[in-house]
Amino acid sequence: METVAPFKEVIDEIKEKGGDAVKFCYQCGKCDTVCPWNRVTKFSMRKLIREATFGLTEIETEEIWRCTTCGKCPQRCPRGVNQIDDMVAVRRMATGYGVFPAAVQLVKGISAGLTAQGNPFNEDRNKRADWAQGLSVKPFTEGMEVLYFPCCYASYDPRTKKVAQATARILNKAGVDYGILGSKENCCGESIRKTGNEELFKRLAKENIKTFVENGVKKIVVSSPHCYHAFKNDYSEFKVNFEVVHISQYVYELINKGRLQITKEYEKKVAYHDPCYLGRHNGIYDEPREALKSIPGLDLIEFDESREDSMCCGMGGGRIWMETPKDERFSNIRLEEAVEDGAQELVTACPYCITNFEDSRVVLNHADAIEVKDITEVLQEVI
């Protein structure tokens, strides 16, 4: 079948990356059976892959924007089709033509904020370090142990600022010689890349890399799994290799080395949620659990769907900036499961997950039934 312009370029890219895996997709539908969208509405990744293969994709519909890039379908695909790369390639075409369905309109404004201020909120760049006031956090200088990179949400969003503040208290207590770059930071660019805006991603990445190199950064501790993924995996495309550690890994290391002393008990039942970009995408499962298990009195429970099979919260792939109807949020299902399991707290390690679960607490009227916390917020209470 002959592909018509303007689809040919993007379809050629899909086939180049996926090779025979795309051209000979089995159409078995395993991607659809594991896709979290089919827990809340009807959706077919199999159909989108078939349409993309033959250049029949409709870029005007919301369907190509639904993929949260959670990683479940590539994990189960018997043919090795990389559905994530395919959807991002199609979105890149839509973005290039300025085609944004109603639910995706916010992405245009986000792009403007990232371009002007280096953050999706379009907040003043000079206020990026305001979260650290009163916490004795220093500007990063060459020779320090680590750079702490809190991410845009933990820098500006009122709820997730508490995560950055908890992290600073932990690092201070452990005697870590660390600093932040504040107004010199840009968004890591991972999420905007997943919406198809490759040009803006590259601009943000190059600016961050230049800043890291100029300031002598060698080791970076991050709060967001999306920053972790960008710095560790995406930035390697630019021939740089920084040592990147997620805060859940770092606190476990600090505990093991005796630098962080746990002095209090935590008599609560806690359900731990694996973020997609920490777990499935980067294989970090044990350290956050071991850090929680080291706390006396804490009763750690596992979801039926955990680790490699963990359920997506729904905010990856740029969905954090798109409109999702309240009855189509995966986070509602996850929060309900935590409540049914008797958890007093739903603990995770991703600002996106926290943002979404906090919304679900309100939507489901569970504000009094369960709390949502980052792993650092638990640890700051017991040190």
C-alpha cells in the first residue's frame, strides 16, 4: 500500500526503528489486554499500530494522545513492537502540523512556558529555588558530593514542594555535601518529548547539559523518575554520561552506610506503588522497598499488581498536561485498591503519581481514609 504525504516521513521512521517488528505486527491484541485504558474505557493500541503501519493514522483524534508510555505493552509484545516509539513518532507529526484535539490543547501552553521560563507552569525562573528557603540549601559548586535536582513539580507545585523539602531535610540530616542549581535549571524535557515536541526537548536537554558541565556536575540525585530517565537514558544520545541516582536509591544507600539514622517507629500500614518510569522503564524496585522495610513498625503491603506488573497512575507520556475525565483516571482504581487493602498511606516515589493520587483522594471522597506520601516524606518523620 502506498503511503500518502504527510504520513510517509513518520511511517518510514517508525519502520526504521521497529523494522520487521512493525511491518509484521501479529495483531494478536496482547497490547490491548494489558493497557490500563481498557480498565476505564474502550481503547485499542493494536488498531493504532495497524493504522500507523499503513499510513492511515488520523492525527486529529485524541486516540494517538492516550498512550501514557507506561511500558506494559512492549513488555508483553511477542513481536518486539515498540509501541511507545510509534506513538511518539505519530505525535511528532501532529505537533509539527499544530494539530491538538481539545483535550490536548494545554500542551501548546506548556510548550510556551518551557520555552520562556524552562518550566511547564510558566513560573518565574528566578523563583525556582524558593522551595528551599529556610532549609540551609546551598548553591551547587564543583566538588560537592551531589547535585540535587528536584524537578519542575517539586520546585513549583505547592503539594510536591513538600517532597523537595523532605529530601533537603534528609540530606542535611545525613550530612551530605550537596547543592542545587536553582534558576539555572531547566525542565528535563522527558514529558514534552513524549508529546512529540522533539525540538523543544533537544533545546532543554542541551541547555541542561551545558549547565551541568560548566558547573562541574558529576553525580545527580533526582526526585522524579522522569528526570532519572531523561538524564540517564535520553541524554546519553548527546554523548554525555552523568551518574544519576533516584532519591529512593540514595536514601537506601545512606541508611546502609549508617549515614542516615532511623530513630523512631512508624506504626502504619503502607502500600507502595511502583512508578512506571522508576520500575518498568528503569528496573528500580528493591531499594524503595528496602528503605521502607528498614523503618521499625512500618507494615509494608504489596498490591496484587506490583513491580513489573504495577498499574500506571495515568500521568506519563505527557498526560500530566492533558485533560482526563474523572471517571477515566487509572489513579482512582489504584487508590481504591489501597483503601480496600486497609492501607493507611499510599506511598510512592514520583511527583506525577503523587499529584494524581491526591486528585483521586478528592474525587473519591477518600481524603480522610488514606494519605498519599512520597517515600522521603515518610523518612523525614523517623530520622
